[in-house]
Amino acid sequence: MKSSKLSPLLLYFAVSLHILSVAFFLHGFLWHAGQRAITNIPVEVDELPNVTPALISSAEHGEMSSNESTSSITASASRVKRIVIFLIDALRADFVFSSDSRLNFLTGALRHGRGMGFTAKAQTPTVTLPRLKALTTGAVPNFVDVILNFGTQTAVNDNFIDRMKLAGKRIAFYGDDTWLRMFPTSFVRSEGVTSFLVSDYTEVDNNVTRNLAEELERDDWDVLVLHYLGLDHIGHLSGSRSSLVEPKLREMDGLIRRIYRVLEEKKEPSLLVVLGDHGMTVCVV
């Protein structure tokens, strides 16, 4: 008799718990920050979060002692004439900061005080669209973006690309075509490459680099965004310990050196930001 009286209560509790669990799951899976109008709101340097990508270097500073505060570099960002954002897909922290790093110029710049190095933890899901949304908006990635990652046009909330455009900055872009789906009208010039042909780790980067010489000579842009996919494709093909990783890192390091030297020769305050969107699993395939 007791068990028969308790059964409806247990059933009610189980159903209620199930509904609550599904609601919590959907709240996280379909989380949405809500649209906010982008207005030209001035932001003081001191209000910015203390999060910086792998290398921030300004030709304005030249050599800096390691004892200088981060504020000296951060403050210069508000005065720079040009910014180059160099995104290496799947740039794991130890590819930069380990003692045997193959990014010799980059690590040398950090070691000699010409830049500031930081490590950031990438939140899941670590696929292209959610990571780019996180980088450009500062928002927590959304699992539903994994589905939207496959060729769907997507809207982006308040973000630094639209903020720069609103401020009158001219932005050029070359690399992963996900950026073009996120910001279809934000760039004065652009060329996208597909991120889904993972067997290609050479031409996918060459198609970005072929535009570099001309862009570095031009004076009609304020921000240049480059997104290189080759390293990530190597990780998918043969793992992070592949023999292909080292030459790819050396290739990226040579491009970083090339851009830095050109910005330095122009003798105007410039900012070079090198970063990754996520890491790479330690495995051998």
C-alpha cells in the first residue's frame, strides 16, 4: 500500500527533474546574449580587461625592458596608426612559450621586451565559428554555433570589428571565410579560403600570403586581419607531433618577421597582434 501511494509522487518528481534538466541544457546550448545596438561609446584604456594575445609589439617603442609595466604597451594601442591581427589557427601555447619553440623571431621579440606574451584558455566548443565569436565579442561560445559553423550566414552581437568600422577604420581581411560570413560588409577588401578542406595545409595559407606584399605597400587600410589555417589542418591530418608542424611554424614565424619589419620601416606607431583561436590535442594519428 505504501509503495502504491508513493509511486505517483516519484513519477511526478522524476518528470519534473527531467523537464528541469532539459531546460537547463537548452539554456546553455541555445544561449543567446541578445542583440545590442552598437554605438560609438568611448572606452578608456584602463577599463579594458587585462587579456592580451601572444604578441603585442609596437614599432613606436623599439626595445623595452622586461620590467616595464603592461600599461605602457596597452596605452600605445590607443595611438597606433595601423594594426595587423595575425591569427594562426590552433596555435597552442607551448608552440610559442616552450624552450624548443620554432617561432624563433616571435619568441625572440618576447624575450627582448618588444612584446608581451599571454596564455588564454579556450572554452568549448573549439571549432571555428564559436571561437571567432568569442574572440571578436568577448562572449562565451555557444554550442549551437557548431551547427552554424557549416556554411550558414551568421549574425554577430557587439564586436570589435563593427566598432572599428563605426569609428571610421578601414579593415582588410584574408583567410578563413568564416569571417566573411560573420562580417559580410565590414571589409574594404577581402579574400576567403575554405576551412573544411583539411587535407590542404599549403595552398590554403599561400592564398593568404599572396596578398600580403601588396597590402603591406598600400596606405588605404587601418586594420589588416590575416587568418592562417594550415597549422590546424596539419593537426587534423596527423596530430600535433607530426613532422609537418615544425616547417609550418617556421613559415608562420617568417611571415611575422616580414610584417614586423615592414611596420618598423614605416616609422609610424603600429601594432602587431599574434594569437591563436584554440589549441591542439596532444596526440599522434
